[in-house]
Amino acid sequence: MATEFARRVVKQGFMVMTGAGGGIMQAGNEGAGRDHSFGLNIQLPFEQGANPVITGDAKLVNFKYFFTRKLFFLKESDAIALFPGGFGTQDEAFESLTLIQTGKAAPLPLVLIDRPGGDYWKSWDHYVRNRLLDQGLISADDTSLYHLTDSLDDALAYIEGFYRMYHSSRYINDQLVIRLKAPLGPGGIDQLNEAFADILSKGKIREVSAFPAERGDETEPLPRLALHFNQRDLGRLHQMIRYLGRLGIPCEAVQHPEKK
């Protein structure tokens, strides 16, 4: 499935970045092809190096530490897709979720993909809900930070839906500025304020133009939202990003940052 997923992602105009090892990681490089994939290899004493698809490529980066490799995964990725794996997969899943949940990583879709009929991620999700959520160690909205599926069509639709209206975001002073691909439709801002007032520390969600700090930036022409986000309810923020997809019609001329 990883090979086909990577092949279809490349058809959408994206590059594929993998861990560069064997198994699922090699399958990702094979599906994307050498010209359309990066490899982030980790130096380990008991495993061979990068897989033969990406070995020797200028786009292969070697890391000594796992934490620096995960930083690159999150900083440079527009979406994360994880397939069943061992401790490393679990580590990447939980650390990615931790960084997204705490706002240390920008909002992005995280998709957990299983083989058709498989229960690897369902069992993982059962643990999250029945050990972490039930004991109050995470909030119910934190489960909105990831998506489980055993369908490639559903996985791609989930990623595309995340970016239907959302373009990018940044903090300016104490406000979260969300750049959109198109203006909200009539009444859209009122719907947002009614549905997501709970994530605001003060004031309301507002439609704004580019701030002075964004002037001259390639995103300057894009419509924007500004809000005093409480910087706590990241699961709800992800819900809002997906909700935005129902409030406007994206302009095809405005692509996601990596597709410009």
C-alpha cells in the first residue's frame, strides 16, 4: 500500500519524504521514484544503510539522532502518513502528535493507514481512547489530530480536505493568522464564531488582510483570518481547519504552499 500511496501522492504534485530504510520506507521511495522522493536516513549500528532506491542520491540526508530527523519530518512535510511498524513507527506517531498537540509543529494532517481489514491502528486507537482519554490524560478533541483508515482513497481525500480552504498559518504578536485559499462565503465568519468561540482567549475571529510583517511575502494577496487562539485546544483548531472547507469555494489558482 505504501508504494501505491506514494505513487498517487506524486501524481498530485507532491514530493515524498521517507525514513530511507527498508520495508515500508523503501516501498515509499519506489512508489514515488528517485526523482520525486527524499530520504532521511538514521545511522544505526545494527542495520544496513539507506535502501537501494535512494542510496547515493543528493536528496538523501543522514542523521545521527532520531530527534533531529523527526524535526525535519515535521518541519518540511505537508502531511504525515504512517503505516504499521515497530517501535520507530510508534515513536514517530506519538512524538508527531505531541508536537502538533502542543503547537510546537504547524497544523498538518496525520493519517494512519492500515492494510484493508487490518486492525493495527484500530488497536492503537483503542489504547489511546481506553487508556489515555478515559483516564483524562488527553482531551476528546485530541483524537481529531489523527485519522485512521484502511483505504488509500480515504487517506488522500482526508489530506486534500484539510487543504481545501486552509493554506498556511503563523503567529503575529499574540494572534494566530490563518491564510486561506479563497474568501469565506456569505455568513461564513459568523458561523465560525458561533462554532469555535471556545478556542478564543478573547475577542472574535476576524477576516483581515495581510499584516505589515507579511508585506512582500508570496502569501500577501491571500485572504486571512486572525484570532486570539488560546494555544491549548489544538484538536479543536484542526476541526476548524476542516470546517473551513465548507465555508468557501477554493480558487484553483491558489495552491498549497508546496504546489505553487
